[in-house]
Amino acid sequence: MPMMGPAAETPDAYIAALSGWQRARCTMMRAAIMGAAPFDETIKWTNLVFMANGPCILIRAEEQRVLLGFWRGKRLRALDPRIKASGKYELGNLVMTEATELTAEQVGRLAAEACRLNIELGNPAARA
């Protein structure tokens, strides 16, 4: 797998294309995200993307790592300081390897807050 997720037309196909620790991690994160708030789930930019008043969260499995990305990630660093700023807007990513410890509860808290921020602040993809 290159520096992008597997080619997939649906979220289920995305997960099915993974194996090993990445499949287990992405399955856990997907369930935690969907249980945290009323997200619409889709494939965009070869990533598993969760929409709530615009793009909110993404999961991207790469060859040696998995990214949990947030469009408003810079605002979520108080909940998890491992989230690193990415890009010139509010993007932030939690980069994981097999050894990274992450629970469904942690993912759920981040997802719920990410959704709340999108509802409160508006679509992060709509630039003023």
C-alpha cells in the first residue's frame, strides 16, 4: 500500500482491503466514530471520511502506519496532545503504528468533540 489508503468504492470495501493490525485498528476507530455522533461516512481522496456539517474526520491506512485526521485537529490537542498540526488551516493528525495505544473511548471522545466543533463553527471546507 502506498502513501494513501486502498482503492475502494465504499467504506466497507475500504476496511475489507486492509489486513492485520491496520484492519483491526481501522475497524475499531470506524465503530467508535460512528457511535459518537451522527456522521455520514464516505470515501474521498482515497480515505475513509466522516462528514458532519462538512468534512470532519478521516482514516487513512498507509503501508506502515494509520492516520486519524481531523479537519479541526488543532482544536482537539487538549484531548490528545499526540495530534500534530498538519497544513495551514486547522488540520491535525494522530499518526499510529502497530505499537500506538488507542482505545475506542479515546476515539469516541475525539469524534464527538470534532462533530460538535463542526456544528458550532460551520463547515471547515467552506473558506470565507
